[in-house]
Amino acid sequence: MILRTWRGAVRPEDAEAYLRHQDDTGVRDYRETPGNLGVLVLRRQRGDLVEVTTVSLWTSMDAVKAFAGDDPGRAKFYPGDDDLLAEKDSHADHYDVVGADLDPIIGAQPG
């Protein structure tokens, strides 16, 4: 299993709009790609900005490439991102998942 992370940041007044936009674009794209096992969207206040990190799980690096293209280390962006993002990493990181002990997340609500 592969874990992919990406990070960006928005102004506090744009946070809710960006999270909706990301859900409609990137998260939807993740979930519609065969081999995607799920997505977490994390946010935290960081100075004057709200940092947003996406964490996605994949069956293999081939599945990641089906989503991200031949250079999976390059972040994938969508129309409208530049209107909302104050900072964006141009790369994504990948990790081999070598262990996990998780309870099922059923009906998890943003908190």
C-alpha cells in the first residue's frame, strides 16, 4: 500500500471555500481512480494561514500513476486552485505503508 501526501495553505477567509473546491475536484478525482483506498483531508491553523494536507491511500504506485501521471512526485492541480491557495507545494510525497493498526472509520464527521 502507498500513502501519498500533499500540502497547501489558504487564507482563513478562503478555508471553507477551498475545502469545498478540493472535495469537488481533487478528492473526487482520487476516489474515482481505480486503486484509491481512501482520502483524509487535514487542516490546522499555521500562523496567518490555514494549512491543508491531503493524505491518500493507494493499492500500488501504478494506481498512484494512474491518478497523478508518469511523474507522481509532481503535485496535481485543478482549475480554481490558484484563486484560493496562498501557498502550494509543487510536489507530493509517497510512503510505503509497512504497518497499520486502524479501527474502521464509519460515518466520520469533520471535527
